[in-house]
Amino acid sequence: MEKVTIFGRTSCGFCVGAIRLCEARGFEFKWVDMIEEDITKADIAQKIGKPVHTVPQIFVGEQHIGGYDEFSAFVRQQETAEH
């Protein structure tokens, strides 16, 4: 899998869940703390071309996957395709 980038906040349970999922699967990932980096949901919305209401926002390579639920489903789909 291409490198995963997780935009989120440390106080967000779903953000932590996305990190744990990457760690459990051995995915290369980058954590971007939106507060530390002064990144807003509007900044991400501009990048993906649609409104963003929640975090985390997760990318695989340059592909926007969505939030935790979408990422979890994407991972399951990738694992199924590999078998």
C-alpha cells in the first residue's frame, strides 16, 4: 500500500484508531497534527474539492479516502483483493 497520511487531532479517538490500524497492519504512515501544523478542515476541503466536517481525513498516496470508517473499509477491501 502507498504511504498513508492521516490529518487529525490527538484528542480524536477515530484519529488514534486510524494510527493504530496502520501500526497493526505495518503500513508506512505520516501523522499530521492539524493543531500543531495550523491546518484547518477548510484547508483540506480546498485540497480535495469538497467540504470536510470531521477528522481524521486520510489519504493513501494522493488519493483521498475519507474518515476512519472509509479507511477501515478501504483496508479490508485491499486485503480481500490480495487474497
